[in-house]
Amino acid sequence: MERLTESNPSWIDDELWERACEPDCEEIDAVYRKLKEYEDLEEQGRLIKLPCKVGDTVWDNDYGRPCAYTITAFSFGECEEYICEPVTKKETVFYYANSSGSITGSFAESEIGKSVFLNKSEAEAKLKELRGGEDESSNS
């Protein structure tokens, strides 16, 4: 992302900025400072954009059909071995449960689009691809 703020604007310092602003400029000042904080975090590699959030539904093709799971938590670069394959690089790990909570597990972010999907139609398309372009109904 291209920066919209300057880290150390040469044209203004904090004292000058405060004196230059009218009382109704406080909102503009707050927006500028917040945007600068986000841009700084992004430059430092400390700001990430997650493909989904806690509470979202993801889809996995279990037992030859798409199954829905709810994201329950996430971590960065850690994975409990009994739940999923060990993560070989630092990446986000998402934890999930089915609607009854009886099936839980986790997956690495790199699996999105391969074995885990953000919507049912993507999961169905992958299943069709794995079957060689045939729908399940055509295999009867």
C-alpha cells in the first residue's frame, strides 16, 4: 500500500500542527495520526490482513461433500500437532469446529483455496475438479 502520511513530515512538527489546527480540526488530526499508526505497523511487518475472522464459516470437502466449519480462533505460526500438520513457516493458523462442536481442528492459511474454502461454491468447484469434472450425481 502506498503511504498517505509521512513518518516525519519536514513541513510540520507536533507543536506547529497543534497550533495550526482550529478546534474543529481535532477529528482530522485523529484520523491522520491513526492512519499513520497503521501505515507504520504495515511497514514494520506487524499489520496483517486475515482472509477470515472468528465466527466466519469455511468449507472443507469431507467424505466427498462440502462441510461447513466455524472459525473459533487463530494464532500465528503455532499449531497443536494433534490437530493439524506442523506449520513449516510462520503463517496464520485457524482453528475451527463444526456446528455441533464434535469435530474440531485447524489449518494453515496456505491451505485456503487448496483444501479449505471461504465459500461453499469454491469447495464444490474443487470437488468437481478432483472428480475429473464430473458431478457426484453423474457417478450414480
